[in-house]
Amino acid sequence: MPITRHHGTRLLPARHPGVVRRLLPALALTCLAAGGLAVPAHGTTGAAAPAPGTVALETAARQAAASFPTWGTRWVVHATPDIGSPSVGMINRTSPGQDRITADYQVDTGRRVCEGSACSTFMAHITQPVTGFLTVVAVDIPEDRLPGVPVQPGPTPPPGPQPGSRQQTLQRAAVWLTANNGRPVPYSQRSHWRDGYRQDCSGYASMALGLPTPGETTVGLAGRRISRPIPMSELQPGDLVIDALGNSNTRHVVIFEKWNDDAHRSYTAYEQRSTYGTSHRSLTYGLAAGSEYKAYRPLQYGN
């Protein structure tokens, strides 16, 4: 089954063309409608007393309105209403629609997230099965926001690099240089760091780009879902230099920071490598004729 990824937010099976998100179950729609019916005020003269079970039905309606189905797999739940914020968990880990979420409010982030025909600027604050913020694109409804769920103002963007930007990629890459009690994060193809990312080169690059944990493979980072090939001469800060050939012991990826001279004879990059762990050093990968290393630009930069 083809796999798609979006902005680091999730990994999910691609939809068949023309298929849109399913409607809410009939019960939820019925409850939403019931929640909007006028009810006589308590103590009003001449008002009929609530029929037995009315309160229970209204309570059930509110609960149903806050509970929604999901679709796809490996959706990241974030610490704040920002898809660039750290992961606090994941839903639908192993199969599409495995989890059903409960939301108490939602935030209009102003940042549009899309997957196929589904787009939304909203992130829902969910309390089940994980507490945190989830893009509404992950919810299997036709709307771009959760019906019947209160909307709260979005947070004021903090100063500094914006999520998904080149500056943020480099800023995140630098974190692992000292994250291990002042030392670099050690290299491992099997272990995961405290932030949930695999401690190899592709896990590190995925972390820097803000992709879902535990991270893409080197081949995945070079795939058209995440990046596009560019000439080496056009490398800009935050771009990738990737050798996607061979096997897991020969493939490699580094994060370009800057050219070291006008002649482009070497460049400085962030790298997660065997023995040394996270490194920030001068490299020449891809500069020799016939090199297996190629330059790639992450699509999230928008250029």
C-alpha cells in the first residue's frame, strides 16, 4: 500500500483517488442535533418537566459530540498546538483508525495542514487516548474543524524560527550536539533518544526536520513525499545531502549548513555518524564527480 507523510505530522496509507473522509456515525450526528434543541428553562411557569432520561440523553449528546473517529496510521500528538512541537504520543500506531479521540477544545493555528482532499488549520486538544494536540486532518469527518467542540484563540507565535523553516531545522539539529548531558547523542541504528527519534543518521535528520518519530529511513528522506533533488551547487541551509544507494550500513544523510568558501570546495554540515554520534564539521560528500551523494530540498520549505 502506498505511504504518504505530511509535515512531519503523520504516516498513513494514501487514500484512493476521489475518496473523502467518512461522515460521523449516525449516533454522533443524532446527538449533535439533539444537543441543539431548545429546552425549557428550569422553574419556568407552565413548562413541562423533562421527560425521564432527558438529562442522560443530553449528557450522552455532549459526550458523543466530543468523540470522533480517526483514519490513517502513526499520527503524532504534540505538546502544544504547533506541529513543530515535541511529540507526546501517537495514535493509530499499527493500523488505520485504530484509535478514537476525545477532544475538549480546538485551536485555530493559522497554519494550513493538508493531506489529499483533507485540509485544516485547526489542532484539537485531545484527552483520549493520549493527552495533547492533534491536527484535525487526522479526524475522519468531512469538516475542517470539530463540530460541537469549543474553539480557543491560537497562541501568539514565539519569537525565533518558525516551524518547518530552514532556521528551525538547523536549530533542532544543534540540540543533539549537547543533549547527552553536555555531550553528543551516541549513534545507534536500534536505540531511540529521549525525544523518540532513532539515533542513526536518518532518525537524526527526521528529528531536525520535525518529521514523525521514530524517523524516516535514508531512502524515505530522498523520496518525493519529503524532498526533491536539486543540483549540489544550489544547496542552502537545512537542505540534505544523501547517499540513498546500497544498504543500511552504506547509506547516509547529512544536513547542510553553509559553504566554506566561494568555490564550493567544502561545506559545514550536521551529521549523526558511527563512533562519534552527533557531529558538526566540514564535509565534501557529493562534491567529487560520480559521487553517490546527491542534494535534496525538503518540500516543507516551500521552494
